[in-house]
Amino acid sequence: MKHRVVISATAKQNILEGYERAAKHAPETAARWLSRFHAALQTLSTNPERCSIAAESELVQREIRQFLFGKHRSVRRALFVIQGDEVRVLHVRRASMDTATPDELGRLE
């Protein structure tokens, strides 16, 4: 089954903030990162269940999975839910950050 990957407004904003922060120091590298990250998120269209359950699942009593992207200190966690034939990316944050709050995850409908 092929899923449609939908990136929420919150997740888009998270990605943009990460890009802008990186672009201040290395614009070309940041642009390449942004392109690779978007392409990597699209791989969730096939077998999103391959990704592990995120700690945030316990907070909201819903299965939230995490997709990890990057290396070393710059690893990002894309938190998402699977809804029928859709993968909805809810929030993106550095892997080194604390667990996302329910408010950061947005609406889970």
C-alpha cells in the first residue's frame, strides 16, 4: 500500500526554522539539506511502519512514530501518524531535544 505523505503547517514551520538557522552560516549546505530532508520524508510513503514508536505516544495515547534523519548532532526527528492511506507529519525537532509536548504535536484528528 502506498501512502500519501502530508506535512502539517507546524512541521513545515519547524523545517523552515531549521533551514533558516543553518542558512545563516552555510546557505548552500542548508539548501542541500532541505532538499534531501524533503526527499527522505517522501520515503514514508512506502512502509512507514518501519519507523519506531516515539515516546510521545504515551503522552497522547495514540501511536506516533518517529523518522530519524541526519547524522551526529544534527539528527532530526519527524514525528508522524499513519491514518489510513495517509502519513501525517506532525512535528520536526532535533533528536537531542526533550520529548515534544501535546501542544507541539497539534491536532491528532
